[in-house]
Amino acid sequence: MTLSAATLQIGDSRTEVVLDNISRTQIVMYAGASGDYNPLHSDEVYVTQVAGYPTVFAHGMLSMGATGKVLTDWVGDGRLTNYGVRFVNQVWPGDSLTATATVEALREEGGRHYADFTVTTVNQDGKPVVIGTATALVDP
């Protein structure tokens, strides 16, 4: 069943845990899958002694992809027409992320119906790590 403009209202939201207790192994696996081998994400010595961080941290695109899950689980696969985020804090090993998508606007363009969303992902302490916007094609 696809989401429809007729069943949505501005202010509707959906919240979902999108990463639970992310591990160093998952971060390194993401490096392999993405081809992003920046030592900030895998080299403990480099990140602590050279870069000055307390430990390695997850790729921004890993947290962006996880955030997208709340959207695609709600609107369906292949429905997003726009998705962009800002990375506002690091995601550390052991963090759990909860994403919330909220309907900000419903509109029609060229006979097609769209829903505009804001998205915010927070860690287990409620600290935002990702904020952004998305647009999805919805049924009338």
C-alpha cells in the first residue's frame, strides 16, 4: 500500500530507530562498501594522536543512509525525489540513532502529488546528528 496525499496531514510524523548500538565493525564494513577509507573512520592511532578525536566515528553518509530508512519505510521504495541532509554531530561506536520524518507540506505539481518532509536523527542522548529535508511522490 502506497502513501497517499489524501491520508497525510501537515504535521504527521514517523519515528524509527534506524541504527542500534553501531559497532566499529559496521563502520569498517561501510568503509569497504562505500570505498571511503578515510582514517577518521578506521584508524584509532591516527584519529586519536593526529586528528585529536577521542575515537573513530561513523561516515556521515552512513548516518544519512540510516536516516533515509525512516522515509522509505513510510513512503515506499523509489518514491523519494529529493533528499538532502547536514551532518551536525559525529556518530560514535555504541551510538543508537532514532530518526523522525515530519510532513511539512503537501502539494501538487504538473498533476503529480508530493509530500515535503523534514528529517532529524538524534543519538541515544537526544543530540541531533543529522538534519535535512526530503520530497516524495505520493498517490493522490
